[in-house]
Amino acid sequence: MGLESKTVAIIAADEFEDIELEFPLLRLSEEGADILLVPVEGGLHTRPFCESKPVTGRFGTPMPPMVMEEGNRYESRTLEELKLDEIDCILIPGGFSPDQLRVNSDVIKLVSKAHKQGKLIAAICHGPQLLIEADIVDGRKVTSYEAVKTDLINAGGEYVDEPMVKDGNILTSRVPDDLPQFCQEIAEALSE
């Protein structure tokens, strides 16, 4: 497939669904994509009094992952350092992270602007909550974890219960079991 000239920014806050960050990081970097990990601090934190704790997934995966050397499969960026002209896709893992991201005006503006520029916006599980806040769901076919279904419908989305749904430059998926189809479709969309 060859994604050597493509860059994917994975944006997450505390309590992201670990596998929904790890699987795309490995799968898309395996295809040759440059991965930018963008941890967003603030909001829910499992240890609020621990200032040095990195953004961490529900099951303890730190972002960036300590078991992988930076510069090999990924680079880290802060939200302020992220430039839209250097990325082709924004990927939003699920878990509780999207609930924090959707109240961060800088993240909402970034996703909205990326969408307007035609960048691929990929969200899985609870990730589509952020798409609702960015006001990019209305009139689109979308899917998500079932708890977000009514929110998507109320935002004007056409909910489809399928492993992966692509409508224009918006790609959504339901749960970790759907990660292979989700990542395959991201790779195919970026290859076009």
C-alpha cells in the first residue's frame, strides 16, 4: 500500500482506549506512515496530584509509549506544535479521552479546520463525540460505540451499525474488534 509520504496525527487525552491508540500506531507506521502522537493534558486524570504523569490510557499505556523509542515509529508533538499542513489524517481513539477533547476549544478548532481542508478525520468508539462538537456530523453516515449512537443521530448524522463507515473525508468505527477494518480503510483512503 505504501504510506511513506503520509502523516497521521493521533490526538488523545487521559483515559484513552489503549488498543485504539496502539493498534493504529503500529499498523499505520508498518505501512510507512509518519505518526505524530499528540497528548492533550488536562481534564480527567487517574492521579490528579501527580504532576509528572504523562497522558495515560485506561489500562495504563502512557502517551508516548515508554516501550517504543521515539523517532522510530512515531514523533511526539504538543497541540500547539501541530501544523495542519504537515498532516494528512487526524485520528481520535475512544475511551474517555474524547469526552475531554470535546471541551477543548483548540482541539475542536483543529478538527473543524482539518475537515474544511479535506484532511481525513478518523474516529473510533467514543471518538465521534469530538466530531459532533466540531459540527461535522450533520448529513453524514457515521458509526460509533453504541453509547454515542443517539448523540450522533441528534447531531444530524445517519447512524449505521457497521464495523467501519466512510463518508467523504470522515471515517468512523465502533469498537476495538473493528480496528483491522478501520486501519485498512484509513490506509486505503490515504493511498488514494
